[in-house]
Amino acid sequence: QVQLVESGGGLVQPGGSLRLSCAASGTILSINTMGWYRQAPGKQRELVATITSGGRTKYADSVKGRFTISRDNAKNTVYLQMSSPKPEDTAVYYCVLGFGDYDLTAAEYNYWGQGTQVTVSS
């Protein structure tokens, strides 16, 4: 079994910065993809960013150039650096992990974190 523990959420001002972290523990295959989804009230869940164990990244168009995803394979940890966040980035952010290094769909992510709230407001 795998557990994902997220941290770093909270309140941030527009134009500020915030870093989310997600540590995975348990039996984790070496070839995997980790990342972040988010869901705002009344909206569908959407992909934010993902990164494979080989370092290939994918971003939603809405966050390109503002958010950066990275990972530490030795620690099985993924990070999301949020720069210049906007009020529309307000959502619950979920860490995900899936086995495989191709373009996984949401349904193919085997494990999801409990979610961390990010609120962007002045």
C-alpha cells in the first residue's frame, strides 16, 4: 500500500508564492508519475502538473510559466512551486501517484492524497 502526505497549503496573496510538498511512502515502483490535480468549489477536477520518474513534466495551460513541478526520487517526494498565484488558483490540491511514465489519465493514478486547501486572496 502507498500513502501520500501533502503539506504546504494555506492562504497566499495574489502575486506571492507557495510551495506544496507530497511525500509518498510504502511500496513504490521505480517507474512512476507523480503530480497534482485540483478541484475548486463547483468545478470539475483538473490536472495541474505531473512529472515522471525520468523528469518529464506536463502542465495545464493555465499554470504554465507560473507553477513549477519537481521531485526528489530518493525521497519519493514531489513539489509544486506556485509563483504569482491568482484567485482562480484557489482550490483543494490533490497529490497523485501512478505507476508508469506515460501520459496517465486521472483514472490511471493509483493513489491520491487527502488534499490540501490553497486559497489565493488579499
